[in-house]
Amino acid sequence: MRTIAARRYSACMDAPTSAPGGGAVAHLTDRKPTVSPERLIAQLNPPPTFTDVSFATYRPDPNEPSQAAAVESCRTFCAQAVERRAGKKKLFGKREVLPGVGLYLDGGFGVGKTHLLASIYYTLAGSGDGVASGPAAFATFGELTQLAGVFGFVECIDLLSEYVVVCIDEFELDDPGNTTLVSRMLSQLVERGVSIAATSNTLPEQLGEGRFAAQDFLREINTLAKIFTTVRIEGPDYRHRGLPPAPEPLTDEQVTELAAAVPGATLDEFDALCAHLATMHPSRYQALIEGVTEVFVTDVHQIDDQSVALRLVSLTDRLYDAGIPIVASGAKLDTIFSEEMLAGGYRKKYLRATSRLLALTAAGIQA
């Protein structure tokens, strides 16, 4: 029996080598996006994949009671965030600003952490379960650090202090500079009444572990840990429930033919794409893939450079957020991070990326 990918390939064997409409197939390597400060602010909301989520649409696994408990913890956090933001009433009608609260959703891959984080955003922003409180911000960890870089530390604090909650997806501490920056930023925001919700695969007190001399920055890491109440979410990766193993890759010729038949698709050679990613800050990757319907990549192979691998992780996250399928030739996408990398300090990042790559590949062969 032929695979889905083979049937799909066979169906378009007669497709032209140019894109529908007579134009050449587009390449991500030809795109040189810029991101203005205004755009950085405008994109402080959940990615398209999570546009319509809420606490009501989260489906806890009945075999994992921690998932239902996490929903209730998130609802409680929202109520507390509203109360803290409102402040304590004083004489003459004035209100005393109360420190914000922190919630840290910790768990493995595919247990719905981002779904719950986006639900917190929509609830407090007034478009979720009805606990509207005010403006809310949603950013990846990289977007948050980039925001501080663009606006400056003090200006970034002033900007974010207007929000009732700042939601940070996939909280990471990759270097000492970011450790100090984020620790001080979140501490000051909490003092100003902003509540913080975050997701990660690493407990707060273990952030940065295995990546740099974390003991030298123990004070900053402990400060972060004190901000959050940690809620652990157990369960298997929902993205892989019932999915077969990674599909056999197509040939370069098959991928090229398929790309030509898909409106809005891009086609790139793996090494050229990786080199292009190095020319821009990861905060531009969202703009890089804007308007793309499907990503086709030829000659995929295992990566032996950590910097290249981390940039690919960032691109994978943006593709997953946007729900853009991937079709590739060369090595299987669950083999591109070496065993040595998977045993290192960025292990959880690479495993998350592998999980998402497999989900996007499955979407690609079913398209």
C-alpha cells in the first residue's frame, strides 16, 4: 500500500515546475523581513493556532488528573490577577497598587500548556471566559527579550506595566545576560501590579541548568522562582496520539514537484535556509513566514552546529504557532538533532522542536 505522501506525489507528477499562475516557486531565502517597534507591540498576542482557545475548549485527559487541576489553577490565577490589579482601596477613593501574582505551568511536550496560557490571555483581555480586566500581553521568551532590546529596559517596563498580565510561552534562560534581564524585568513588573503567567519544561529553580554557570546567577534564578506558583501538568504528547512514526522522506525531485503545485508555498535547500536564518534575529522569523501556506525543504541532514540548531528550533516554533505544514527530503526530521545535542543543556528545546516537526510533517503529508 502506498503512503499518503506517495499518493500525493503521484497525483501531482504532471505539475509544472513553476508555481500555479506561471510564477516561480518562492523561497524563504529571498525574504529579508524587518520588524518595527510597532509590529513588536502589535504581535503581543497568542499565535494563530491558539486564536479560538479557552478554558472551556481545553480537554483534560481523564487519566491525568493534573490537567483538570491545572485548569482550575489558571482560573484562580485570573481571578487573583484581577483583584491585584484593582488594588486596595485607601482613603479618599485612592487605591494602593498590590503586587501581581505569578503562575508557572510546567510539564512535558504536548500537554496543553500553551492552550492554557492563551486562555489566560483571552480571559483577562476580555475575550475568553468573561473575567475581563484590561490589556494583556502574550509573547515568547525571545520576543520578550527582543522587546527590551528595541525599547530599552526602562521603557519596556513602562510599556508592559500597563498590562494586567504578561504571558510568556516556553520560558527559557539561555545566557547570563537574559537571566539578569528577565529576572529584573519581571520583578519590577510584579511590583507594579502586573501578574505573570509562563510555560516551560523546566522548573523555575532549574532554569539555566546545564547551559552556563548557573551557580553564579543563583540569586537571579531564585528571584524568578519566588515570583511563581508552580503547577505541574502530566500527560503524553497529544500531538503524537495515534500518529505513525516519522514518515519516510521524499526525494528532492518529489518535493520540488509538490512545492510547484501548492499556491503560497516556499521551497528551500536546507543548508541555504539555515544560513539565511543566521542573517536575522529570531524575532524576525514570524515575519519571514508571513503569508506562507506550506514549507518545502530539500536535502535535510543532521546538524552538528549548536547555533544552527537553535535557530532551527526558533523557526520550528514559529511554523508550529502559525500551523504551517512541512514537507521535506533527506533525513527524517526526528534525526536532525544529534545524540550529543539531545544529551546537552538544550535537550528540552530540541525534543520540543522534534515533537513539533513531526506534527507539522504529518500535516504536510495529509494536505
